[in-house]
Amino acid sequence: MKELITGGTGINFSVNEVYRLVEELLETGLKPIYRPDLPGEAQISVADISAAGELRWAPKVEIRKGLQRTIQYIGERVVKPTPSSNHD
């Protein structure tokens, strides 16, 4: 039987914290829209990475750098610029 091993940081980041970091990186000026929680929605979610540690794995990228890399990846490989957005 295969064992599932969770990856993550073992650190909880709130949605607001992630929003602030993404907004700092993108500078969109967009403001969050708050809605009531969905039934059963988790208030705190933290990955248990102890099994990954047994394999000598540990997170190496802090959240800001990881978000920066993700935004860059999406910009280069996922979101294709439209002709009107290309102002070269």
C-alpha cells in the first residue's frame, strides 16, 4: 500500500496574509470582498509535514518567494498576453 505524504511548510497563513503578499507583488489595487464562511469551512489549515521530514525533506522556499515564482510562471506559461496588452 502506498503512503500519502503531505508537502507544505507546517505554517498556517491566513487568506488575508496571502492576499496582502499577492497584492504587494502584483500591485493591482484590488480589495478583498468578504463573505460569510461556508458551512464546515476550516478556520485554520496547517499541513503536517512530519512524514516528509522522515524522508529528509524540508521546505526551502519562503511564501513570498514561492508566490513570486508562481506569478512569474503563470505570466510566462499560462496567461497569454492579448494584442491590446502588448505595449512594446
